[in-house]
Amino acid sequence: MTNIKVVVGALIVLVIVTLIAVRFRGQQSSKRDVPSLTEPAKMTTPGETPPAAGGAEMPTSATAGTMTLTVTSPTNGATVTSASLTVSGKTTPRAEVFVNDAETRADSRGNFSVRIALDEGENSLIVFANDADGNVAEKEITITYDSGD
């Protein structure tokens, strides 16, 4: 009989604790701030700082600054006869570099090169770099691939 009283007592305590937990969780969720979905998000361009939530000022990083990006090859407006080419240049050491869909990382001196495929005709190459401090740089060049056919 004593065992039954202990089990019943334990079940009652378990039910009470569960009810308190459910009620507490319900109160917490009702106090959460839910962001408004009526305003569309503002799009930013590379190099532009996105706005802070709620219109607050964004803190600026002490290490944030500018970075350079130079495309040394190919030159803007060049015409090539090969369906692929190597894009090379210089930027911040160890920065990530993207050329259209291709990705590479600059070496310890900032040099990078990546091979890309070209379509017949005019090709727009977007070269984008970003470093560990969040700095970005972008260049666009146009290359024409003429297979001679």
C-alpha cells in the first residue's frame, strides 16, 4: 500500500511540474518580439553596410577599412580565341576571390588566379573579393570569346 501512495504522489508531482513548465513556456513565447513582415528587406550592394535591425546605428569595426582589387589579366575589352582563360590579379592577402562561378583564395602576398570557361561572344566577368575583416571589393570586365568559326 505504501508503494502505491509513493507512486501516486510521484505522478501528482510530475503532473504539477509539467503543468507549470507548459504554462511558463507559454508565457515566454507570448513575450517574444516577432519581426514585422510587412516591410520588404532593403537590398545592399557589395561594400555597403546593411542597416541595423530597428533602425539602430551599426557599430563600426576598428579593423574595417578598404581593400584593393586589381585584375592584371585579362585586360578589359580583350578578345580571346580560347574557350577558357585564367583571370589573375592582386588583392588583400588570404582574401576570398570569386570570378563569376569560380572561387579561389589569394596567397600570402595577395596574388590570385583562377581558370574560367567562356561562352562564345561577349562575356561579363564579375571579380569579387572579401577579406576576414568584412571588407569587399569588386571589378567588372568584359571579354569577347571568338572561336573563329
